[in-house]
Amino acid sequence: MSGARDLPYDALLLIGFGGPEAPEQIRPFLDRVLKGRPVPRERYEEVVRHYAVLGGRSPYNELTRRLADGLRSELRRGGCDVPVVIGLRNAAPGIEDAIAALARDGARRVLGFILAAFRCEASWDRYQAEVAQACGAIGPAAPTIIYPGPWHRDTRFIAAVVDRVRSAIMQKSAGDQATADLIFTAHSIPIAMAGRETYVRQLRESAALVAQAVERENWTLAFQSRSGSPRDPWLEPDIRDAIVANPKPKIVIPIGFLCDHVEVLYDLDVEAAAVARAAGITIVRAGTVGDHPRFVELIAEIAAGGRRDSSSQGSSE
């Protein structure tokens, strides 16, 4: 990794979803997340209960801070001492506040790393739109935010997922290790959502690479955590249906999530686990990549190498 003077960016901005960190933050958080979206009230209250079961908070912000700390250390080891800043859509520090702070510190070119491996309107476009809005509100002093190209096939991301999967397989008995089905899971989205085909294709590409690395020919891609109107079609199969599709033991791999937040901890570890128990099926849930060293290395190398795509947001240089 090159020295700081050679870096193509003045700072690294981790752009994420955010989560409530205390019980009193849950409803304001959900009101912001669901503003303008046709989510039934019963689903809203159901999600409130999910947070209550998990102690009234989400670990998302804490885990993102841990990732940022790991990135700072990795960049310093390579002689690249640049700021690593967090901007969250639905919690503090907000995206506009983070970009405003970067502008005050004189940053002009910033790598915007959206914390989503697979791209669709919900996981990618909405974040870019909010960044563009924030830069517009700040005005000419706002930095240019530059995004990396797709990294869902990067060997370091795949290696991090593979490591988590191998750890999960080792929790099975010797017999189950050989016969357990792999089920990759990601957040379901409406069939009509922009970018759906890209989202599914990228998920399948990553899942295939992971399955190949752990020498499994057969695997399933399932979806979870759907919301919205029950009348609208969303991506299927649902993870609960995939678990009970046959009596084999299962390894559930939340490849579509980068950290263990509520949609992993509740929807998989509580809800899907209960479905498996009722059916007499044993499951082990693999960990998310989180701050795995190979994932940290991937982001740091992108920051040092300047890999980017054609979509950038912010003021002109």
C-alpha cells in the first residue's frame, strides 16, 4: 500500500443504514426508515417487538464503528493515515453531518464506500441520492464523493465469507458436515424494484464462488425480511420455506448482510431458527463478514488504489 501522499482520496466515508441504540430511538428510527412507504401498521409493530427481543437496540452502529477502527489501523500499517468517517442514513452521525465535517476539514476527493455488496435501488441508489442531496445542501465546499466499482466477486470478500462458512460447517457433526445444505440468504426486495436483476445476478455470482471454495455443488439462494404490502410480489423463496424444503441439516449463510444487525439476529437466529426446530431440522447460521481482516483489507486496498466506477456525487473539483 502506498504512502498517504500518493492516496487518490483525502478521506474514506463509510456509508451505511444505521440503527437505534436505545429503546427510545426505535420508533423515530422506524418512522424515518419507512417514511412514504406502504408498510402495514402490524408489520411496523412487529419490527418494534423484534428490537425489544434483542434488548431494545441494534448493534449496527457499534459494528460499523468497529469496522472503521479496523480500517484506520489497516491504512496506517500501509502508511496511509487518512480520516475514516461514518455517515448513516437513519442514525447519527448522519450522511449530511459527515460530509459537512469532511468539507470543514478541507477534503475535496472522498471515497464513498456504501456498505452493501449487492446493488439495487434500495441498497445502492438511495444512498447515492442522499449523498447527492447532502452535497447540494452544503454547496461548493462539498467534496466530490467517488464510489468503487462492484466488489462482490473480489477474492478478499469471497475469502471472508468462505472463512465464516467453514467455521459454521465445523460446528456440525462429522456426518452433517458432509450432507448439510447451503442456503445463502439476502434481504428480499419487490420484484418491481429497479436493479432487481442485477441484485439477484450478483448474489448468485458470489454464492457460486463461495460454494465452489467449500466444495459444494448444490446450494440455494433464499430471501428474508420482506416488508411492504402483502399484495406486492417480492423475491422468493423465503428463508423459512427453504429451510423446511427437505429434512437435511442446513448451513444458513447471510451473504447479503455485512454485519449481524437485527435482520440477521432476529429474522434468522430467532424466527428462522424456530421454524427449523419445529420441523426437527438442525441449522447453523454462518457469521457475517463484519470486520473480518480480508474484508478490511479489501476496503483499504480500494482506498489506496483508487478503483472506482463512473458514478460520482458531489461538487465539481
